[in-house]
Amino acid sequence: MLKFYYNKRSPMARRVWRGLLEKQIDFEPVVMNLNGDQMQPDYLELNPFHHVPVIVDNGFRIIESLAILDYLEAKYPVPALLPKEPTALAKVKMAQLVSSNELLPKAISLIFEDKDSPKYIQAQEHINNVFKFFTATLGKSLYFGGDTLSLADIVVGTDISLLVKSGFNLGDYPKLSDWYERLMQREVWQNTELNAEEFEQFKRVFTIIQRKKIKQASKL
Ligand SMILES: N[C@@H](CCC(=O)N[C@@H](CS)C(=O)NCC(=O)O)C(=O)O
């Protein structure tokens, strides 16, 4: 059976977890505590960058959440989470990549930086641009790829939920706000969303891992 190495608090792992559940794929969960277990030699063989998520399917190991989602789509095509029509597919891929490359790094600044700091203010401006882009990409559709759920909704929804949990109000973006509510009504999302305490744990663990990375980099 497919093995899924994850931690519920990790947004990258939650992307894949939601993909597995939405596609109703059977899997064996392997919970990583990220308290050093990700640095053990056995795990480093699976992922030399000591990250979750990882999946191992019939002995084939895959890292990187977006690559895993694409693999799951190709291997388990029903229900389809990628549209075939070229413009719809392009919208899905753009939204996934904008979320990963433009939204997520700035979301981290918004969650962790002081509200008056230049980094926070710059992040807020950038995120407003991202939200305008998402609104335009959604257009009149219910989801990013059309009227059914896609991989973009899984990725963007999981990333945006970090901001919503930390108090960001989507009220200035009504289409995005309606889309987010639609997602959060799904059973899979209700079963996988972090509660307030788990979100605080995520912030604590994230801070510890970042400090370790800075310490290691300063030794180089
Ligand atoms: N680009 C990777 C990033 C994965 C990642 O950053 N995972 C974090 C949790 S969200 C992690 O495992 N951190 C543990 C560590 O760095 O030691 C992906 O999309 O899968």
C-alpha cells in the first residue's frame, strides 16, 4: 500500500493529504514529529532535504508536494483533479505556482513579522497583488479549473488557510472569500484543517526549524 510520510501541521504535507483523501486513495500514514526524526539516516535516504511530505508507492519514492500531486493525478486519474482543456489547465498550474512562489513566502512574513515592520508591510502589498490575481483567475468559475475541484484549489486553499488562521480577512476579496468558504464546507477539508492549538504548534515548530537552519548556515 502507498506509504505517506507527513505531519498534520505541515502545510506542504496537508496539500498531499487532501489530495489523497479527495481522490479516495488508500494509504498507510507515517507520522513524522519533525523533532529530529526527519534527520535520521533512514528518513534522509527517502528525502535528503529532511522534509515532509514523502510518498512511497510500490517502492517508488516521491518528494516535493507538487510533484507528488501530479504523480497521484497520473496514477489515480479518477476523480480528475486536473482539467484537460488547455486554458483551464494553465489556470490551475498558474494558481498552484503563484501560491507556492509568491503567496507562501510572504504569508510566512505576515504570520511571523511585527505588524509595523517594513517586511510585513511589503508582504501585505504583495499578497494583495496575489489575491487580485487569484480573483481574476477564478473569474466566474466555482474553482480554479472550472466548476469542479482541482489541484490548484487544494494548493491555494491550504496555503491561504494559514493566513486566515492568523487573522487575515478575505472580506476585501468577495469572490475569493466565497471560494474559500466553499472549500471549507467540504468534508475532507473539515477533517484536515488545523484547530487554533494546532496552528500555534505549527508556528512553534516552524520557528524552531528556522532557527536551526540559520544556526547551521552560520557555521558554513
Ligand atoms: N518544497 C517542499 C517543501 C517541504 C517542506 O518545507 N516541509 C517542511 C514542513 S512544511 C519540513 O518538512 N520541514 C522540516 C525540516 O526542514 O527539517 C514541498 O513542497 O514538499
